[in-house]
Amino acid sequence: MRRREFLKNAGIGMVASSSAAGLAASHAAALPPAPATPPPPACSPPAPGYIGPLPLVRATPDRIIAITVCTRPFRATGPRIEAQKMGRKTIVHNYGHGGTGWSLSWGSSTLALRHVLATKEREIAVIGCGALGLTSALLAQRAGLKVRIYAKDRPPDVRSTFATGNWSPNSRFCTAEGATPDVANRWEEMARISFRTYQFMLGLPGDPIEWRDGYSLPPGENAPPGWMNEGEPQYPDLESRIHDLGPRREPMLPGTHPFPSPIVGRYSSLIFNISALTHLLMSDFLLAGGAIETREFEKPGDLMKLREKTIVNCTGYGARALFGDESVTPVRGQIVRLIPQPEVTYGLTYNNFYMLPRRDALILQSQAAGDFGSADITPDRAAAERTVGILAEINRQVAANQECMAAAAAAAAAAQARR
């Protein structure tokens, strides 16, 4: 994060301070003292539609409650969703979703279920207990199948628990070269199925899914082109295919917001409160008669020992080692969890910084160069504190701007009263 460029290019100055001019000495004794005239504020009063004042995040390192890292399983050609015969077993693969795991889970698992149903088996196994494993298992149950999940770990100790938790159906889904018409069409089908499913989960106890507004600050003018994806491939623009699913980003003009930029973008996004969502999916699966067995698989041959003949492979990044799939590229992602503040209901984006207002925590993320291709899951405390520092800088300027705008409104009201 280029903090100096952020302060230099923010576009809104800090509140100026000055003293009122005194009366001329020759008139000081003859005239009664005049009321002090405050200096004009350094900004304008709020304009119609002003969204402030906004509650600020208590952005200090001592409020960090967790630093977690996950490896997102990226494949240049998109996720692997296909059936493979292995001896007398059928393996239905459902992995390699990059940063779209939660977002595309219901659609991806719907496509996987079609391969499962084609086997005519009534009892199936699912390998993995993350977002794809749980949705695959639930959809199979709804289709009348008996399902057993086999997994080394269970929530909250699975990788998808450490996801950011926002609707991001095109986050490292595939490369621009890999976005063939068939891949793009499949992506659109998965996105639409998932989006529709999540709309029916709004308002459930625990708020597993919510809509939240967010604000994007423009990057500093010195940021080089493409710097956010340093070392990464080019990604396709697929989201234009589903522009009808939700509200579009809208510009906010000066005076309608308190952020340290003249113009910001306002957007609305689906938020996954992952603790509540995972609990809901696990509960639904178990209540429907599902079973979970703790087991670790080291090689494909281990799957041959399972009683079920149809097996859905939802091992995510683990498929690279289990099936030797070298097409899976790890993408490191570290998130910082701050103590939740129920009054903070808005998200923020600035350059490579991102804040998400989840119920279980305020989620901060700052993508770093070198994350693409990195399987390192060691938390970086120093990087986490720098991420918190980015938010603290934004907060400082927002607080100053809100104070300045309040002073400008008071001055305008006083001037109007004197007329």
C-alpha cells in the first residue's frame, strides 16, 4: 500500500486552522467587542443525499482477534467438474474454484450432481467438508440420495472457513485464454444458480447471507497499470454476463460522502457470514440423515476402499497432492479479523485493501505481491498490522472530513440565520 501516495492524491485536505482577525487598535476602545468570526471551513457542507456521518472502525492492532491464511485453488481453465472412471468407482470431481468457492458453490455442485445422478447409485460419498463438499452433499440429499462425507477436517478447520466471505463469482475463476465460450457459459450457469439459491437464504436465523453497501476509493494516480495483479495472469471480464442480477456500482459526487477522495463508488454486495452459514449447512446435512466420518486420503487408491461406488471429490487445493493435478495453482490469501462492530455495516475498497463487515468479525484483506503461486499458510503478523494501519489512515481522514463538513453546515446555518 502506497500510503504517501494515498495521502498525496486523496483529493480532500485536512481541516485548516486560523485565528479570527482582531479589531483595529484605533477602534478597540470606542466600539464594543464584536463576536469572533470563525474562519471558513476548508470544505463544503453536506450535499443532498449525504450518507454521513459514518461510524468508524476502531482500527488498532490490539483489536485483532485472528489472522488466518488459506490457499485458493486456481486452475487456468476453470474448476474441474467431470466424472472419471477409476476401477469400479466413479469419481466426480468438483474442485479448483480459485476465489469463487462460496460464490459458485451451489451452481458448481448442481453441475456435479448431474454426473452423480448419471451413475444411478443411491448411496454416494463426498470427500471434503468445505463449501463445495457441504453443498454437494446437501444437493445430493435433496435428490433423494444417501450421503456420507469423508474428511480429514471439519469446520471451522477447513480452508473455506478462512475465506473473505463476499460474492465474488469471477475471482480468479480462469485465465483470459482459458475463458472459451463453453467455459464462460458454464460460469454463467453456475453464477445464476448460486445467486438465486442465496436469495432464498436471506433473513434466516443467524443471518447467514446479507446484502451490504460498500464504498470504493479510486487508486492513487501513481499506481502502475495492473499493479494489483502483479505476477498473475490476465483474467477475463465475465461479470458483464450477469449484470442483471444486482445493482451496479454508482458514483457519489463530492459532498455526498465523507471519504478522502472527491468521487467514490458505491456498490451493494452479498456477504457470507461464514460461521452462521457453515453451521446452517452442517445442521441441515445432519438433520437430513447425513453422516460424517473422519478419514484422510493420501493417494487415489485409498478411495477404492470406500463402500460407495460414486465419490464426489471436493478436496479443493488438496486435489493437487491427492490426484497429482499440477494444473492447480495455490494463491495465498491472508485475512485479518477484528472484533466485530455491529454499527459498522459498510465495506471499503482502496487499491489492494478490502474491508468486509461480517457479523462474526470485521474482515480486512490486503493482497500482496507474490501471493499468486504461494502455498505458504504461515500468518504474517507484521503484514496484518500494516493492513490495519491502512484502515487507520482512511479513518483519520474520514473523521477529519466529517468534522469539517459538520463545521461547514453549522457555518452555513449561522449565515442563513443572519440574513
